[in-house]
Amino acid sequence: MKKLILLILAFTVLGCFKTSKNKFEKQSFGIVIHGGAGTILKKNMTKEKEKEYRQALSKAIRIGYDVLKNGGSSKDAVEKTINYMEDSPLFNAGKGGVLTSEGTIELDASFMDGKTLNAGAVSGVKKVKNPISAAIKVMEESPHVMLSGQGADIFSQIHNLEIVDQDYFITERRINGLKRVQNAEKLKGVYKTQNDRSFLENQRYGTVGCVTLDKYGNLAAGTSTGGMTNKKWNRVGDAPIIGAGTYANNLTCAISATGWGEFFIRAVVAHDISAIMEYKGLSIQKAAYEVIHNKVGALGGNGGIIGIDNNGNIAMEMNTSGMYRAHMNQEGKLDVKIYKDE
């Protein structure tokens, strides 16, 4: 009889443990990434280059997906995914970031946790190998939200993040891009060909971003960039600004933006999408459309966003001809797109 009672108690405790665990673990999770928006036309893309971008997006998103699938946090999924994209010379973030007017690197990044509304950001860093990790470290290890320039580099070094020389970041592609932009600047906006116009317009953009929903219902968003080619006077765009380029709130959604930063700052894009969802009750897709087309577009700005809401619904909205982007849902279905009409 005593053994029977003990057996019943054991099953009861086990049942309570399972109920408790399931109470906090949702089965719905997902991840969305972007590698920048702009004038991305199929006629200007070689098959080899298109394949390279699609493969890089696929590899990046699978890193974050595996974190989420194995019960990892939305924060870790964002950080590890963006780390991969920062390490790829294909994207304007980390290694391969675009150059300033002086031929140097100034990198920006931000992160936001949807559960706590805690956030961290860095701007104008020159030595941190992975700026998104620095942004997260600012959130976790400092009383501040944003650090900039030399101070952000020193903070990162103190907290044992990997520090590299400027040469690590600079690629031949970005050197040539800077020269092309500076030559066009001398011509005062007179473009020789339509291809030149498209190339120069694209130099305003270029960002990587990731938004995630983990199994525990927590949202997170991160964005990292090299900024604008030929930027001067320590210019800062929307990427490191919480509410403009990055925002996450478990009540609504997680957003990462990419585009002409000055307009995304003025429209407070990432937060505005969340606010419209919260106050108007719109879906993430409708809210994103309203902000990108009716607000940013009306101001004369171009770009796009990726987003995921607290139920796993997603948005990948843009008013440009393309945006490097990918999505994976809880079943592991992968969707990789580049052009707007895909």
C-alpha cells in the first residue's frame, strides 16, 4: 500500500512538472532576417551573385532557427544570426561595411528585448568585430542604452568582446564603392547611366537585421550596419536608434528596419508599427504597410522592415524594388527572397 501511495505521488509530481513547463513554453516560434533593402533588380544581378546571397541568407537564418528550436532565447538567436551576417563581406555590417568619406569604418548596432523593454546600442565603433554583441553587452552590463565612438570601443574591450584592426573590416568592393560615390559627388548628381543612378541610390542603404519569437513567447530585435557610403561628420542613421531602426515589445511585435536612415528616424518607424498594432489593433502586416508606404514613402524615404508578432505572424514590407530577406517558421519551412515581386 505504501509503495502504491509513493507511486501515485511520483506520477502527480511528474504531471505537475510537465504542466508547469508547458505553461511557460509555447510551441509557436519563428525568425525573420534581412540583409538590406534598395534598388535590387534581377537584371543587374548575376546568377552567381544571386546564388551567393541566397545561400548566405539561408545559412544565417538556420543558425538562429536552431537556437530557437532547441529552446534557446530570442536574444541568443538574434545575436548569433547577426554575428554570422556581420562576419560575411556580402552585407553592409561588420566585415564588408561601407566606408566613410575618410575611408574608415564606423559601425552601428542596436538590440531590444521584448519581455523587459531593455535595450542597448552602439554607434560609430571602429574596433569591435561584432557590434550587435557590443549592443547587447551595453544592455546587460551598463546603466545606459547607447554608447558611441571610442567610449563604446573601450567598453567592449573591457567586457572581453573581440577587438580587431580597421583593416579587418575593409574590402576591395567597399573601397571601389567609395571611389565611385566620391566621383559622382564631384559631378553633382549627374549620372552617366541608369545603372550608376541605381548604384549610388543604394549607397544610402545597407543593414542587416533579425527578429525572433522564442518558445517562451518572448520577442527580440537586432539591427547592425556600416551606415551610408561616404558619410561625413560621424553621421548616425536609424540602425542604432531604439524605436527608429529597432524595436521589440511582447505585447505586439519585434521590428528591424533597413533603408534611408534619416527618414526612418523622422518617422520613428519601428516603434510606430508597434504603436499602431497596440492602439489601433491592426495586424503586423497592415501596420507595416501603413508606416512604410503612407509615412516613410510620403516623406520621400525608401526602405523596408522585417517583423514578427507575438503569435508568430510576420511582415516583410518595403517600398523599394528589393530586400534581401528570409523567414523560417516553427516547422522549419524556409522562405528566402530578394526581389519585391517574389
